[in-house]
Amino acid sequence: MDDKNPYVGLLEIMGKEAAALQPSASGGCMTGTVKSVDPLTITCNGLDVDGDALFVNATLRKGYERKVTLDVPAHPVNATISATAQRIEGVMVTGETWALKKGDLVLVLPSADMQTYHVVCKLEAANA
């Protein structure tokens, strides 16, 4: 598995599972493009998907909450005082905006009957 991107291993597993369920499809996964964020609409395979037919990874949503640790480096405050480095653990943060924006490329996994579409993650060029 790629140490920098945990979704690589997940994608491999999902591709194998999807291939077993949909042997005629090319692994079941496809890419899509964010057409709009509010409301969220994804264009994939020539189809605009939104509303109840669209599911999205919760970490991509506006308002997603998680605990984080902040590492604050030492820095000068003024000529005579400097702040020391500190680690602040268990800080609750909330995403102020969607992690997606218009034009983003996303990984989409359709259901076997192609009635629902699951946005797994945002994709970026490896060497961009």
C-alpha cells in the first residue's frame, strides 16, 4: 500500500470486490467530475448524478468534524519574548467548506444496478 495515500489500498480492495459482483464492468469504479457543490452534482459516464442517488465520503462534506492534534512551532513574539513549541491534542475541528470544488476529479463506485453512485475520494494527478 502507498504510505502517502491510504486510498490506493482501499481502491484495490474495492476494485476486486466490484469485479466479483460486476464481472462485465471494468472493475466497477469510474471517475467523475464535480459539476456543482451546492447542491452536489457529479457528472460521470455522461450522466449528472445528484440527490438521493448520490452518496459521498463523509470526510468530503462541509461540516465534517474530527479531532486533530496541533503542533505549534516555537516562534518569536517580539524582540524580548519568544513562544515555545507546543502540542495541543484533541482539538475538535469542523470543515468550513466542502473538500470538493467545481471541476474536481473524483472516484465513483456505482451500485450493481447503477441506481446509486458513491463518491469515494477526490483524485489528483500524482506529479502535479
